[in-house]
Amino acid sequence: MAAGDAETLHKTYQLFDLSSLSISSVGPIFSVAAAGSAMVQAAGADVPLAIVLIAIPFILCSWLFLSLNQHFPNSGASYHWSRRIIGINFSNFQAWIVIMAYFWSIPPILIPAAQFTLGALEMHDPSGLLQIVVATLWALFAAGVLLFGARMTARVTQVFLVVEVVSVAFMTIIGYSNWGPAAVGSGTFSFSHIHWAGVIVCMVVAATIVDGWEIDSYAAEETKKPRLTPGWGGIIGAVSVVVYYLLIWPLLLHQLPLNQLKNSGDTLSLWAGTVSPAFLPWMRIAIIASTASGLWLTTFILSRALFAMSRDDVIPGWLGKLNRRRVPYWSIILPIALAMAVVFMQVFFPSMRDLFNLVLSAAGFFLVAEFLLDGINMLSFLLFQHRAVRHRLKIHHHAGLLLGSLIVVASLSAVEILFLFYGPKYIAVGVDQTVGIFLLLGIVYVAWLRWRKKAQSTFVFNADELQVVTNVGPALLKD
């Protein structure tokens, strides 16, 4: 049956919008400022190597996402693809991974958003209450941007993106024109002295600063050309942010001592204050703009995934209700409210702080896991459903996708296993156990969905209508 017009999302976005969302969702300026210290602590001068190594499977993933979007455009993206390709139980587990990956990515943005804002106002060492107030204001602003609809989200994002792009351009010009001798205590990269354990951990941390480009897949149903443009925006975003990082990190490692980078809560402000103090106020504005856009766009991804899950009866249906601007308002409000609750407990309850810090440290594992499962989805699709690939592999253009899928699955599997091995030493004691508990909870969640015996549906989206297919296996859900 076709869904009514009131149940569909607005078709608004074009390629320029999707590319803007993809770049901004990564938040390259915010990512370096907030995660830079942790990356240097893990890998030292080898940070660029870690970024390149994690970027390879991620860029390959963007290529896979393009093909999956062409076959199965849907606001659920990863969650929906596994439903169509492998089956409901696997999809339900991937739903859990998607929720873990994106929800636990929101609280680590809220507090830095408050701290960067207060720092720009020269309010140093603010009280916990003041941080909560400013974080709440940013949460309300992010919710407002999203609740006013897709067009508003795109336009506000593009304004903030201009600030970020200009800041990267100026940083590059200022930094490389003042290259000079290396700072005392700066990092020196050497292929003969690579600290591989630290690089592996840094790769997982880097996963949190390289992801986000996939937002255009979750915006597929809000795109004017659902089978043409989603995926291309992600490729543009993934490549762009890697270029940004490879421009920024050599400057940080050459012009600042490693010890200062390791102990800084804002590596970019540290760089600007050291190399070009006149540029510092603008850099702080750019960091705030990048942080804010990352906040609402991470919530955007989660809200669209929840919207798709609610249609399939994987989560309560009320989470998919649309407002008059056709956005799933409860799927926006609830994650932001829960994220603020986490932040509140982190700030005011010291006994809870360590627990939540441990959980938030595991977010990178689940982000990598999402892309690993997407690689498995693509591999399964090519081997078992795409008959032309299976029978005429040598002459079919999907042969490259098959190779890409194999590389993604192999490399990200290795990263996840090594993370569990090295994570307790370099990130936090017990992070491996935390990941294990959440994975077990995911299995319990899948078992509960089977046990309740409520019929689940699979909405199949195309450019003209939204159809619902109930209780059919993946082999029957053709694009």
C-alpha cells in the first residue's frame, strides 16, 4: 500500500545540499580541536598515518554507499540495506549498532560546544552549572534547526560551513607561509619508528573524526533525485575532510611541541595562539561553528534512522511521527533530551562520570562497526543477490565493488579486534568490557524483538511512492 503524502519526508535536497551536509557533519575543525589531544597521546607524530589508514576503508565505504543508495534509497540507510539484503534479524542488530554509534556521539559534542563558546567569551574555568546552561542552549538551537525542516537545516548548515571552509583556507595560508624550523619538542615522523599499537588506537579515535559524510544516505528520501545524488555527496564529503586533515595535521605536529598537543583541550586554538595570535578570535568562531553543525547533523542522522526503524515496528511507532514541516520530531527531541541527561550526570555526579566517560569512549568502536556491517551487506549483495556479478565477475563493473567490500570487511575487522586488545591500555581500562556488554545487549535486543512476535514490516522507498511490504524475506525485496 502506498503511504500518504503526510507520512513522507519533504523532497528538498540536491547534490550541493548533500555535499554541504556531508562535510559539515564530519565537523573537521571541531574534530581536530576536540579529539586532537587524544590522537597525539595515542600515536604521537604518527597521527597522519593513522588518519590515512582509517580513511582508506572509509573512502571505499563511501563508494559502497553510492551503489547501495542506487539500489535501495531509504532514510534508514545502513539499517535498511541489511534488512533488504541479509534479513530482519541481522537488520535489527544493525539497528542497535546504529543507535549506539550515533547516540553516544552526541554527548561528546554538547560539552565541548559549551566550553568552546565560554572560552571564546574569555570565561575560563566555568562552573558546571554554567556549562550545562550553555550546552542546553546549543541543544535547543540544534533542535530548532532540525525541527524547522530540511530546507532550514541545509541553509543554516551552509552558512556555518562557509565559516569552517574559510578558516581552513586561512589556517593553511598562514601556517605554510610560516613553516620555518620545527618547534622544539615537535613530532618527527619516521617509517622505521612507527608505534603501531598507538596507531591502531588512534585509527579508532580517527574513525570518530572521519565519519559523518554518510549523512546524505540518511537524507535519501529527502532528495529530489533519490537514486542519483545520495552517495555522491558522501564521496565528496569523505575526500574533502581527509584533505583538510592532511593539510592541518602537519602544521600542528611541525609548529607545536608534542607535549603541548597531548595536554591541550583545544589543539587549534593552541596553534592559532602560538603561530598567529591575530587569527585566534576567528579560529574560535570557526570551532564553535563546526561544533554546532556537527551537533545537529549527528542528531539528523540518528533521527532519520529512528524514523525508518519506527515504520518497520522495530521501535515504537510514535518516534516516526512527523510535524507539519515533515520532520520526525520525536526522533529529534528524544535523543537530544537523553544526551542532555547524560551530560547533566557527567557534570554533577562524579560517581557517574567515569562510567559515562567509559561508554562515550566506546562510541568509536560502534562507528567502525556500522561501516564493517555495511561492508558485509555489500559483500553479501554482490555474492548472493547480484547474479551478474556472481556469473560474469571478470567483465562486470561491480568487480571493483567486490574487491572494495573485501578490503573494508578485512581492514575494519582487524581494527575492531585490535581495538579490544589495545583499548584498555591506551583509551580506558574496561573499555573492552563496556563494548562487550553493549554487544551482548544488542543480541538481547534482537532476541526480544523475535520473542514479542509482533509483525515487522519493511518499507520500500522509490522516487514516486512509499510502499510497505510485510513479512517477506530479503530475496523478495527487489529494488
